[in-house]
Amino acid sequence: MIPAFRSFAHIDPTPTKSSSLRGTEMSPPRSIRRMRFVLLVMLLLIGIVNYVDRSTLAIANHSVQDEFGIGPTEMGLLLSVFSWAYAFAQLPAGGLLDRFGPRKVLGGGLLLWSIAQAFCGIAANFKQMLFGRLFLGLGEAPAFPGGAKVVSDWFPRESRGVPIGLFNTASTLAPALAPPLLTWLMLSYGWRAMFIVAGLAGVVLALVWFVVYRDRKQLSDEPQPAAEPVSVREWLGLLRHRTTWGMILGFSGVIYSIYLYLTWLPAYLESERGLSVADTGIALIVPYLAGTLGMLAGGGVGDLLVRRGVPTMLARKVPICGGLLIGGLCTIPVALTPSTTLALVSISASQFFMNSASAGAWSLATTVGSERITASLGSLQNFGGYFGGAFAPLITGIIVDETGSFVLALLAASGIAIAAALSYAFLVRKPVGIPESAMATQSGRD
């Protein structure tokens, strides 16, 4: 077992008698430690497949435009329809995860989106591709709330940041690994084969998930707390909290900036900076590796601050607000500098800080409420992220059509990121469904 996973595997999330919140206890049985490790590896693989599938259309951007005879605005619609479907599917996804568990909901979503991905490879026209992208978004909806649910079920509050960060590195590792791999597939076998191969890989992974995943209670005789399924009324009640709305609005800024780069960065480097397709595939590796480090930093900083006695809410918000603010400022030179090298450095810095904010936001979702509502809170936050983020590729396409440049689109993304930092700073102030005194007790014990 690699050291990073081994250290987390020995943390036991069983509730103590003195608190309904999960704390650190004695070393759990070997079966629990082994499953904890296996689940983190599986979540990482699922996340990588998730983001590889999102990257395919960005890689095939020009090829699809040429074959279907469409322009940047239509391509922006193809890129955005995924996010709209993904965003609205978050609303039922969280409740379903909290009610039926990650095995059924996350596994079923993986199977659905993988079939949709393969279908895009045989699409005969723009409308069929649009249809495939719609179902890709619907299927991917449970992925990250499901990962948050698994971490919440298996890890204590003070140590969830790093597992969340490890899982979320998929969102940066995949875009780093995908460009050279997908570019090679596309140049060797065509863009259609690229979509089909990616879809088949997901189908295989879904079957493995169904076989491997076990609930914690199936592997241990230790008493499990009874938990009522989340009701519709309780789910709707989450919307009465200002903290929930701060998370929804704030995460839209995180995803807007991240998704702008994910969907348009290859085209930006080719058209604005004059790089070839092959050079673009290589150049994309560095920003996404920087994003991977940002994911790990965002989760780790939050855990460290909690262990140092910083109140839990504040500790989780530091990497979010700091990442959004600095990441937004780093986007400005991307828009204005004539130097391709400086632009790539600024893009890499922006990816580091934006992904640090993303990991911090998911860590916040696992600690700001009780374990019963983790997936519901995470999915509401993710709904806001992708509802707002869905406009990034479309607005960018329209601006590029109108101005012939990415400058205004990048400056707009910078402003949105800074506004999102303010949303987390001033709206996310109190826990959801947990007394503040309990949160303080937890922070002191941590």
C-alpha cells in the first residue's frame, strides 16, 4: 500500500459515544483498511474516466466542427449542453445517493455516461451529438457527490480533506494525461474511435465497481448508527440556509474558470497562440499537473488548519477563498500578455489555485453538515457550479465569434472568480443542520 493511502487507511470514522460527529478512534480491522484503500483507488479511476470523457470533445473540437459544418457558437452549445444536463441532474443525484448509496447510484451513472460517450462516436450529425452530450451530463452527475459520500462514510471529519483532494486530482490528472493520449488516438484512428474507446473503458470500470463496492456495515461487526433516509422536505430545507446559497453561488465561479480552460484551452493555444495540434497536446500537460498539486494542497491545507485548532468552517474556507482570489488574478496576464511562455505560466498558476479552491469546496461539503446530507449538500453546490459553469464555453464561443479573440472572455472569468471568493467569505458562515457548539467541540477535539 502506498504511504499516502496507508496513512488514511488507519483512521477510523466510527462515531464516538460523546458525539454524533465522527472522530478519530483506534485502528479499524484490516478489512476496513483494505476496503478504504480500494475505494480511494476506484474513486480516482472513476474520476479520471469522468474527466477523460469530458475532454474528448475539446480535443476533437476542430475535427467535429469540420465534419458537421458548424462554427464556434454551435461548438459552444455542444460543450455547454453537457454542463446544463450535469447541473440539473445534480438536484436528484444527491438525494438518491443519500437514500440508495454510492454502489447503485454512482455505478449506474458511470454505466449510463459511458454508453452515451460511445454513442457520440457514432453520431451522424450535430443533433445526435447534442443528444449524446446531454446523456453524458446526466450520467456523470452522481460522480463527485458520490465520491464525497464515500469519503464521508469512511473517514473522520478532521481527515477528509486529503482523501477528497486525492479523489479530486482526477479532474486535473485526466486533462493532463488525456491530451497526448486522446490526440494520439484521434490522429491514428479518427475522432470517432477516440470517443468509442473512452466509452468502452467506462463500461468495464462500471462492472468492476458493482463487483468491488461494499457498504461499511458489510465488512464490520461494529455498531452502525441508524440513519433515516433524507426526505424531500429535509432536502428542500437545505435551501433555507444562507450557507447553502453561498456554496451554490461560490462554486459557480470555481467551475466557470476551470471549465473555461477545460473546454477551450486547446483551441485557445492553437488559434490565439499559434501552437500546432501536437504541440498543444504537450503544452496542456503542465497546467493540469499544476492543478493536481493544487487539489492536494487545497485538501491538505484545510486538514492541517483544523488540526492546528482553527475553527472547522474557517479552516475549510481558507483554500477556497484564497484559491479563487489568486487564481482569478492570475487569469489577467493570460488575457493581456503577448508572451506565450508567460501565458502558459499564468494558466498553470491559475489552475493550481482554482483547483485548490475546488478541493477545499468539496472538503467543506463533507464537513459543513451531517453525514446523512453530505451528498445532498455536495450535489447542490455542484449544481450551482455547473449551472454557472455551463455558460463558460457558450459565452466564450460567442465572444470569440464576435471579437475574434479570447481576451474579453478571460477577463470576465477573472472577475467571476473574485466575486465567487466573496460569496464563500461572506455567505458561508454557519454549519447546516449541526449546532455551532458541536462544530466547536469537534474542532477542539481535532
